[in-house]
Amino acid sequence: MGLTSFACGSGGFVPPAPDAATTTASDAAPVSSANGGCVALLADAQAQPVGSPCISYAHEGQTDFAGFSEAAVTIEMGNPQCGTNVCLYNHFRGRVTCPYGQDATGRGPDGLPGCLSAGACEPVRPADPTQAVPPQCADRTAAAAVYCSCRCANVSGATNDGTYCTCPSGTTCTQLIPSGAAPPPGQMDTSGAYCLKTRTLWRGGNCLVSCDPTSTPCP
């Protein structure tokens, strides 16, 4: 199954990530407790429900990918880890499996190892050799911002023009992708509302503190 992803926010539409037709699902929560943890591809995993952890191998499997920006939202369609095939990165910074990031030389803070790509588990080296991998936001870690979701309404809040999901307990159907951020003609309309974890809305003032293994440990 191919993967298609785009981001909205300050950046608008982003072209699809490299096809990951051979990617298989990961079974457990793909969040490492320290830098250097490797998330492998597991062939026999069961697709998880809305709210479960997920990871974009199409992005985080790339060794030259420096990480996501908290200024944007990324909806990845076709993610096999999720029963809905939708993996949501809702204003998340960095890499899921590298909570403390790394400097431009590839070293993690306080003697921790640097980041590894998901799947192949190779050292991450951003395309710009001067670029570091940013740490996650202490007030918006992967547990709160990266998980399986689904489209629950269109941009008008209606559900009478297609097939939509019903948000389970602990999530709320919330407008997330405006119509202006929809992908080009010929691609699936992904604008509208998605199931978001309760009390995890982005208010623009988040991400004031970064994860740090000494001062602000993150799960």
C-alpha cells in the first residue's frame, strides 16, 4: 500500500513522501524512552484503533529527514499501522523515536546516542549538514500529538457527502484541515474534521519547553 502525506499550517501543501509500498505495520507503541531506540518493521502486526500510537515510516524512515515542525499538521493516508489508515502528526516537533534530538554532528545531548531512522535503524544525517534534529516539545510529546485518527466530518461539519468515522471515547471531532489546504485535483479530499485526543488542541503557545534528559525528561 502506498503512502501519501501532506502538511498544512504555515507550509501549505507538501508533495507526497516517497512511496512506501513495502512498509509493514509496527505492533507496539513506537515511542522510545531514550535516543537511539530502534523501531523495526514488523510484518504480522494488527492495525490499531483511533488514538493508538503510529509512525510515518515514509518520513521517519529517511535518514536525511530532520523532523517535523510544530507549526504544521501532517495527515498520512494509507498508514497500515492504523485501522483507519490515517496517521496524524498534530503540531508535533522532531522525530517520534528520538525525543531528545541530536546536534549537527549527530550526537544526542548528555552523552545519549544520536537518532536512528525507523525501520532500517541507520544514523540520521539531515540533508543540510549544519542542521540538528530538534527535540520534542515537553508539553506536546508524541503521546499527545502523533496517533491514529480518521476524518469525521467535512469542512462544513457535515457527514452527508461521503463516508466518515465516529470518534471514540477520549477523542473529539475537531476541524483540522481547511479546504484551502486540500491536495491538488485527482487526490483524495482530506480537508475537514478529524478525531483529536481530548485536551490536546494546538493553541499556538505550546512548545515553550523542549525535552531534555536532565532537566525535562520525556517518555
